[in-house]
Amino acid sequence: MMSLPSQHEPTVIVIFGASGDLTQRKIVPALYNLFLDHWLPERFALIGFARTSFTEASFHEHLRKGVDQFSRRGKTNGEDWQAFAPHINCMSADYGDLSAYATLSDSLSKLDGEGHTKPNHVFYLATPPGNFDAIVQRLGKAKLCSDRKQDRIVIEKPFGRDLSSARTLNRTLTSIFDESQIYRIDHYLGKETVQNILALRFANALFEPIWNRHYIDHVQITVAEDVGVDHRGGYYERAGALRDMIQNHLMQILCLIAMEPPVSFNADEIRNKKVDVLHAIRPIPQEQVNGFAVRGQYGDGWIQGQHAPAYREEPGVAPDSSTETFAALKLFVDNWRWQSVPFYLRAGKRLPGKVSQASVQFRSVPHQSFPPSAVRDWQPNHLVIHIQPEEGTLLRIQAKQPGLTMRLSPVDMHFTYKEAFQTPSPDAYETLLLDVMIGDATLFMRADQVEAAWSVVTPVLEGWKAVKSSDFPNYSSGTWGPEAAEALIARDGRKWLLSTSLEKHKGEET
């Protein structure tokens, strides 16, 4: 993330879908926190564009409830909210109503004329993907996006459903906006520990010399959730775990771990290195999908003493649904650095715990000089990057146990953000929204990056579509997914790693 210029540039953010869940839970709480931390410019305005009819007072109250419930600061106090609320305006209209965009243009022109400097205009599409085309086309017809420097658009995932639809969406966007104006947001890239992967690798001489196939045995990336789909069954039926998590979040983490050292911290330099990784991933032929990909769907079970229903019993889910709630992939990055090093990715719902982490497993020492009695508990070194719920890094090494005999035991060296910095981390949306406002695209995906990621997973989607799963549900809620996921990694003589945050679940691992 770039640092702010000395003069904060005035900014107007227009949120399409202003009455929705994303605006209330994430966007406005993030803006409110930026406001309290004095990161927003003095000339800042928020225009909520929603199909729901609001008065100004009811819209303010709707947003305040979201901030009270979801802000990392907790409930608002009257003085702070009264200072923030005058920056908020709203308008109610259908996304396809061209006259509404003329009204929006008039509102922006009025705000533009309130100072000596024209504000940046940020158009945030916090709507379902089905509305993207209508909004983008009408922004173009209303000539609201012609300034390549100051007019910007933010697109939330999902960016298509496969490679073909992603290309169609990119063509729609670039027919109206220049690529430099488009900010495709993946909130995982705004998390402190995801950004810290770059610092860990390229700011420390300790790791980069051994960050290659000669020293690293394999890499695991896990995003586990203990919740089900809750009220999002309708959305999840169209997505599934591979689209919802692996194609974007996990693939981004893979890119940061596998990318080559950048020449500079320039946005395009960083993104070029990520695209190089995606292009180097070995294609999975559709007829070989079962050897590299596993899918699962949760049945009923128990999590933390509470009974959990099966996916097919969730609201909005078809009783015979074939949508996967768990997915695992084995990928190879075919280049000099990573040749023959497997990357194992897994994501799933209704697993025993909530954790996001990347584990780098190092190779065993080339010669074991210690007697067998000394190495009964011996383990290879591995580095764990905790993304959530703990934020930090753990390095597992071998050390001699105290005593009169030589006995080795694994011990952990770790740091957590909470202990090291003693300050709360900003929400990912705070980081990303600030970057949009100052025009830093480092943490956002470019069109070629999106399409390259889809090219990796689309053959898997097509293979699964061609052969419906006959064993769903194939794992119980509260377990670590289907047995096939264990077999995927066990065939290579490896096993899924558990970090210290999940040691309590060790007995549940197969």
C-alpha cells in the first residue's frame, strides 16, 4: 500500500447496492474507521445508490446499525457519528434507469464545484454480478467514467463463473473503462498477514536463498470454516467451494508464495510477477481431474457440541444438490524455482475449526547423524503463515530437550501481530478502500490475472460437471472433509499439516 500524499485528494464514493449486506457489514464500517483515524480527505462524500427507497434519515440509521454491529471499534458514539453522517447522501432508483444516472451526474457536478480541486470519483459495485453490465453500460452512456485518472470502478468477486464468462466481463468493463481505472477487489489481499508474505520473503535475507525446490518439499494452503452456508444457500448453489474460495483467495496466496522477487514495489511489477506464476501452473487435463482434484459436500454432524444440518437441508439449497462445499487441488508450478514441488490447496465449510494459513514444509536434513533414540519426535522444519483467526508466523525447528541425554524435540518460534505491535490491525476493506482512493492498484487483480486463474480451475469445473458426484454428502460436519482429500496427499507420502492453533483437533484428523 502506498502512503498518502501530503494533500489528501477529495473523493466521492458512489456505492451501487447501498442497501445490501456488503455495504452494511464491510464497506461503510471500513469508511467510518478510516474517518475516525483521519485517513479520509476533508472533502469526502458517500452517495448510496439503492433500489430500496430510503429517506436520508432512514438511510443513515440503516448504515449506523451496520457500523454498530460490524465495526472493529464496536458501537458508535453520538459525537463521532454526527461528524461522519453529513458526508452521506442517498438516491433510490433502478440500476437500469438511465435518468437516474443523469441525476447522479448532476450530484457529482455539484460536489465537484464545491472546491478548487475536482474530486476523484469511485464507483463501487456492491451488487450481485447480474447487475454489473447494466451499471457499467449506463455509467458509460452518462459519461461518468471518461477521466482515466480520477474516475475509478471497484468490482467485487465473483469475476465470472469460468474462463469464458470472466473474459466476457472483462470485455464489458474495458469497453467503458480503461484497465487502469478498474479495481477488482479480493479482500484477502487486504489482510495484514497476506501482505506480510512479501515482507517475510523479500525483506529478510534468511528465507529467500532457501525459497526453492532444493529446500522446500511442498506447500499447503488451507482455508477452513466451521460455519455452513447460513442464509447464502442461493448464492452458494451457483458458486461452490472451488469458485468461491480457491479460484481467488487461495490462488492469490499461492502467487505471493511462489512469485519471483520484484524489481520494485510498483503495482504492475508486483502483478506481473503474480501473472507469471499463474501462467506457469501445470494445466490439469480434464480426463485427469480425479488425480489432482477432490470435491466434497458436508452431511449433518456435530461442531462444538452443536448439531449441524447437512448442506442439502440448508435454506435455498436443492435437496439433491451436487454443489461442492469442500475442494482440494494439487498443483505444480513449472519453472526453475518450483519444478516438482507440489502445492496442495484445500477449502471447505463445516470443518472442525476456523483457520486460514499457508504452510511451507522444508525438506529433511540430507544426513541424519543423531542416534534413533534421539529423534523419536523428529519432524522436518516448517513455516506456518497464520492469516486468521490468529495473525502471525510460526517456524517449527528441532531443539535438544533439557537432560543428560541427547533427545530432540520440535519447538516453535513465533510472532503474532497482537503481541509484537500491540495495536489492532485494520480491517482488510479499510486497506483496500484507501488504496482505491489514492490510486494504488498493487493489491488488486488485473484482467489477465483473473483470466489466468480461471484457466487453472475451469478444466476441473468442466470435469466435475461432466461426471456428477454420486456419493454426496461424503463428509460429516465437524470433520476434515472427505477421505479422498486425505488420499490426495497421502499418495505422495505426505499428510495435511495442523498448526498449533488446531492441535486440539488432532484426534479428529484421519
